[in-house]
Amino acid sequence: MLHRLIILQDALGAIEPLLPVFARAGFAPPVVRESLAQVVESVRQGEVELLILPIKLLQGHGRFDFETMLRDADRVATIGTAPTADADAILTGMRAGIGEFLVSPPAPAELEVALLRLQRKWGATAVRGSVTAVYAPKGGVGATTIAVNCGYALAARRTDAQVAIVDLNMGLGDVTSQLNLQGLYDIGHLVRKLDQADAELLQAIVTPCGEGLFALPASDDLEVAEQIQADAVSRVLAACRASFAHTIVDCEHAFGARTVAALDSADRIIVVLQSNVASIRATKRTLALFKQLDFPEDKAIIVLNREGPGDVLSWNDVAKSLGRAVDVRLPNAFQLTTDAQTRGIPVAKLAPNAPLSAAFNVLVTRAIGEVGVLDEDDRAVPKKRGLFGLRRK
Ligand SMILES: Nc1ncnc2c1ncn2[C@@H]1O[C@H](COP(=O)(O)OP(=O)(O)OP(=O)(O)O)[C@@H](O)[C@H]1O
Ligand SMILES: [Mg+2]
């Protein structure tokens, strides 16, 4: 059932741009009311999960009415707003027990974060989302581009769902630059509090990129990165699975413990290569390692990136040397990816009708579209065998 929400007066300014955010968080379209008196009954009857109000309504007697109303309704989440982040308003809100404060009108991403933090209040049930790893054994072949753009394609497709991109390239993370994000928390902040690497902490740490897409950047602090080992990666991805409908992981190129943990946790692995001898050889070795790890063959989706008429080896040649089919081919679009990455936006946002944008959509359908949401018990558990002692227990 959809959650219910009441907005008092003009607490959020124009509601129209915020409707998709409410929809993604599972809310029915908001109901607007003029005074606290008009909502008392609905709140008491438990007919509303979230109340958004201008903090000015809490001045004077309003605060007393508000507190009385909420006394018997401890499952109602509240957001207070004011035109500026002025200390008096925030204090008034805190005193009255407001759950979150927003400057009004809020940017959709700010509202999205507030809703994530409050989710627990209305008892959001844990999701069991999909986890997809993007892995390229050679650098520079487009792994990050594919991770970011698949994340965006999923978020754009599922207006009712939230999608996370996790960057595991410690010290070399590019997701922040491809999405133009700055000054934020990264995976190190999550892992430092590993005991609490749960949904709540994760939701406070991820950076909203708009349209239901969130990022968990890699840590640039190499001492912290040192602490992020297989176990940490598995726990972070388990937390992501419980909070996001889909999680895309941009893996490191090195086949180390962190990478194996991510590949292990994933439902699907997008293996990225380009049509050159070095990349094909490395991919062959990778597929052999997957076998040693007992991954079923269809766990890997082979993606040939930057395909173009100038290729010396055709996709058929690539398939022949790999000994298996190339599942998806992405066209070479140098100018477009360069422009998108210079501007820090996904390719499909810059050029929705470009062949490369369409190809990302095909890839998402192929790699993730058909992954059902399974319960752990229903999963066929592959026989586990160690690989250089890398596999986590
Ligand atoms: N389909 C494509 N067509 C043209 N250029 C592309 C395509 N995909 C990626 N590129 C370009 O290739 C370069 C490398 O891409 P990207 O950073 O995504 O690769 P990577 O495998 O993550 O590299 P790194 O080793 O730095 O992690 C970028 O300049 C990007 O714009
Ligand atoms: Mg990269």
C-alpha cells in the first residue's frame, strides 16, 4: 500500500517537481491542508505517515497543538521547512520534535535524502535489490562509463525505485567526476563504522545525484582503503541490497580480495572489454578465474565497448577468441562520452536519442532486467572453492 503524506500550506513551494521523489519513496500524491487543526484527526487516526509543515506554524500556541497531536502518533514522521536555515527556526523545530529540517523550496535531491533518513519511521520494508558488478581486467576500456550509465538508465527507467552506484576504485575513483559530485562522504566513512554498516547509516552517507540515483564514492584516503577488505565490501553491498532496488558496482581492475568479494556478492557481472589483443587475453583469463570461482556461466555478461567500423578484430573474431558469445556491443562515441564526462552528466542525459544511450538501455535489460528478486533461501548456492585464499568465508 502507498504511504500517505500531508503538506501544510506552502511548506515545499511548488510541489510539481517533487512528485517523482515522493513516488520513489512509496508515497501517494500529497494532500495539501491549510492548518494544523485540519490534520489533527487524520494524524490521530493513523491515516498519515508523513507530515510536512512550515516551522512558522510551530510558533506560539502552534507548538503546543503540534506536540499534543504527535503524542499519540509516534509513527508519524515530520519534516519542518523555513525559507532560510535560520537558527531560531531550526531550534523551534527541534524542540517540537521535528524529524528533519529543509530549506524551502528544497531541491528534489535534498527532499530525497530527508525521506531516506526518515524511512524507518513508516516502517519501510527492506528491499532485496539486485547487485551488478562491472568488471574490466584492463584499465581504460570504459568500466566506469558503463557503471555510471547503467545506473542512470535504471534510475530513469524505474521512476519508483532507487539505484546506487558503488565505487570500489580506492584512490582512483572516477564516479564522482563522471557525475560531477563533490564534498561528500565516501565508502571509508561507512566502513569506519562497520558495525553499523546498515541501511540507516548507508542512507545517511550516499550522495543523491537526482532522479533516484545515488553514489557511494571510493575513498581517496589510502590508509582507510587499506581497511576496506573483502568482508567490508560484502557488508557494504549487503546493506545496499537491502536499501536500493538496484546497485551497480564499479570494481577495481586488479583481481584482488575486494574485487572477488564484489563479484561474489553480485547477481550479475558485466565484463567489459575492447577489441584489442591485450583486452581479449585478459578477459579470457578472467573468464577462467570465474570458472575456478564456480560462477555459473551466465553470471557474466560480455560487453564489447567502443565497437566501430575501424576495428581490426570484429565482434565475431572477439567471440571466437573468447570461446563464447559477445552479449552486448556498445558503439564507439568518443565525442559524446567526452562531452558528457566533461560536463559531469550521464551520456543519456546529454543525448537521450544517441545510439550509445540506446545501447546502455539494451545492456541494462540484458544484465539486470531479468534478475528476479530472490530470497536467500531460494538461491542456488554454488559450491564454494578457494581461489588464492581470496574467497571470503
Ligand atoms: N562507448 C565509448 N565510446 C567512446 N569512448 C568511450 C566509450 N566508453 C568509454 N569511453 C571513453 O574511454 C575512456 C575510459 O573510460 P572509463 O574511465 O569509463 O574507463 P575505465 O575502464 O573505468 O578506466 P579506468 O582504468 O580509469 O578505471 C574515457 O575517456 C571515456 O570517455
Ligand atoms: Mg574506472
